[in-house]
Amino acid sequence: MSATETAIASAEAHSAHNYHPLPVVVASAEGAWMTDVEGRRYLDLLAGYSALNFGHGNRRLIDAARAQLERVTLTSRAFHHDRFADFCTELAALCGMEMVLPMNTGAEAVETAVKTARKWGYRVKGVPDGMAKIIVASDNFHGRTTTIISFSTDPEARADYGPYTPGFEIVPYGDLTALREAMTVNTVAVLIEPIQGEAGVLVPPAGYLPGVRELTRERNVLFIADEIQSGLGRTGKTFALEHEGVVPDMYVLGKALGGGVVPVSAVVSSAGILGVFKPGEHGSTFGGNPLACAVALEVIAMLRTGEYQERAAELGDHLHRELGLLAGGGAVETVRGRGLWAGVDIAPALGTGREISERLMEERVLVKDTHGSTIRIAPPLVISKEDLDWGLDRLRTVLSA
């Protein structure tokens, strides 16, 4: 067997089959390119679901991590460390907010947002104990914990994990009327992805997000924006909500915050909201650890220049212009997205999203499918225009074949 076949066979034999990865075994990576165990190079047009916004092995981020590795990596929150205050201060400033509650993974951050909203509802809004409701959108993807999949509408994510956590109301994404009708005096929050990534990079109708902001403000309900995939430069702005001039009550961040080096996530909000916590009421051993803070601080510094957002906007315009030329020609039905992020619906007659992804892999381009015939394109923001065009040429080759 080849090195690739051996590695895949071992993985299949000894790891749970909770993923269905493409049959490529990555050994090294730099920028927008990955190299497998047999020396073949592939263009990465997935970027770890936006965790690798700044590319593989970004020198600034690796240097920041290496410097911190030599000093201290973990203290737990039992003690202060010298990177924590700067991280919280700088991230709060980037978000235009006051306080930060750091965690590790995106799902942990969403769980933290849910707990925060409920506690705020009981302590501040005056909702009767045990009656708090959070409204979410259909086709959402916020993570895979038991509570989060309790309000998923994806059968694959939800099936066989009950009994499910109560306290959530699901309404159609993009439907303000349904959202208004679902709100009651016990509603404490609306949890929304400004762009639904896992659902196929779905962009809501114009005016929807400002409408959510207006409704939540009117009803004294928290607007929680899950910007784990859409935030930190991906759409051409620091946050996807900025495209419509909307500021939520709470940001949920992750993925790119760790620069593709370490898992870092956070909930960012006002003192009046995050101030509901008292010592011992919520925490995480690794949350806000020195290594995570050092890397995230460098991420924040890079975002402050605006160059990555500008690059995502410019290359994103080019990406959508080129993909738009494919739409309507019989091979591509629809293209959606914003910035360097696109969902491409392939005509079913050409194959499933998985089959198209496998054919692209043979052309040395890596993407990932979702929901049948949709593929997602989300390259690192550092990709060159030449490399992006090379990848788009490979897509045209696959579709024309």
C-alpha cells in the first residue's frame, strides 16, 4: 500500500467514523497550500472552516506562539497571567464592547452565550426561573454539544442524541414576521449566524439583520451574533454584521481567533451582560490560557491593520464575479456568499457535492461539500489572486468534464 493508503487504513481502523474526510493525508502546509505524505501539493480552498483565515504556518502567529511556549503555556484561571488582561482589553476594543469571557472551542463559546443569556434573563430582565426562551433559526449550525444539537434542524447532527434540552424556539432563517410572532415576555435572546456557513453560505435577505436588531431592542431581548465562521475578516469586514451596520449585544467568536495554531474562542459583550457572572459560576481550565492569549493578541493586531479585511473584500469580489459566470450555464445553479466565502450549488446531474470535491482533489484543489450538491469555497485570506484563479480554473475543468 502507498503511504496515503496505509495512513487512511490505520485511521479507519482505530478512530471513530464521525467524519468522512477526503482521501488525502496532509503532512505539511504553508500559506494556502498543503502537501501530502507523498509530496503532492494541494490548494486549500477550505481554510479549516475559517480557522485558517491567515493561512497555514503564518510566520507572525508561529513566532508569537513559539515565544510564549518558552515562557508559560498554562496557569488555569486560578491565577492571573501577564497576557490575559491585554487579550481581554484588545479583543473588547476590536469588538467595540467592554468585557470578554474566553473559552476554547466555538461550541464552548455558544454554550457560554446560552448560559449568559439565561442568567441575564433571570437576574436582569426578571424572567421567572426556568422559563427563559432563546430563539434560533432553522438550518443553523452552532456546534455539536447536546444542548446545541437540541435546537438543530439537521437530522444528521440531531438524531439519536435525545432527550433534548428544552428552552429553544426555532423560526425560519430570514423571516422577521416569524421572529416577531415567536417572541414572548420570556424570550431572553435571539441567536443568529449573520451568514449560515454549514447550511451552504446562506446570506439573509437585505434588511433582515437590521430588523432583528430593531426587534430585539424593542422587546428587551439580547441579539447574539454567532460570528465564529463569518467573523474576523472572512467577509471583507471584521464582522459580517458590519455590512448592514448592525451591532449586536454579544459576539460569539472562535476559529480564526486562534490563528489556526491553538483553539481560542470568546464571548464578547457589555459589562451589564457579562457582569452577571460571579466567581465559580462558569469556567474552563484552558480558557484564556497564556498560549491562547499570545496567539489571539497577534491575530487582533493583524486585524487592526485592516489589510486582511480589504484583501478579503477585493479578492471576494473577484471570486464571486468568476463564480457568477459559471451560474446559469447548466453546471452551476446558484452562487451565494460574501467576501472570500461562497456556497456553490452544483447541478445534481453533474454529481453530488462529495463527488465534485473528490474530482477537485484529483486536480489538487481541496474544498468540502455540504447538504447534497453544495460545495463551499473559503480560501485563506492570504491566498494570491494567481493561486485563486488557478483553483477556479480547476473547478471549471471539473465542471466541464
